[in-house]
Amino acid sequence: SVVMEGGGAAGVDLSRKFVSESELDEKRKKRQEEWEKVRKPDDPEDAPEEEYDPRSLFERLQEQKDKKQEEYEEQFKFS
């Protein structure tokens, strides 16, 4: 009986895993497309797997700057 329950739970987890698998595939495809746009001739053909950010360095720095600016403005909003 306990084994059946465990199996049921595993079944739920599995179905959840399948959803995330297809989501991962989608993300991987998108990342690969982005990678093709920015890839240099000496870069590997496959997009880097680990947390590759398709945005340019400028965009990432801009985001950090915006966040800091917001936090700065927050401090003086109430004074």
C-alpha cells in the first residue's frame, strides 16, 4: 500500500518533469537561436549550457544600473 502511494507520488513528479523537459527544450532552442546570432567563428556551435545570458553585456549592465537607480530613488521617496 505504501509502495503504491510512493509510486503515485513519483508518477505526479514524472508528469511534472515531462512538462519541464519540453519547456527546457523550448528554452534550449531559443538559446541556440540567440547564440547563432552572437556566435563568433571561433565559438563552439552549440550554445553554452550554463546560465548563458543571450543579452549583451551592455543590456545586463544597464539593468544593474537601473536597479541601483531605483533603489537610490526609493531612499528619497519618503523624505
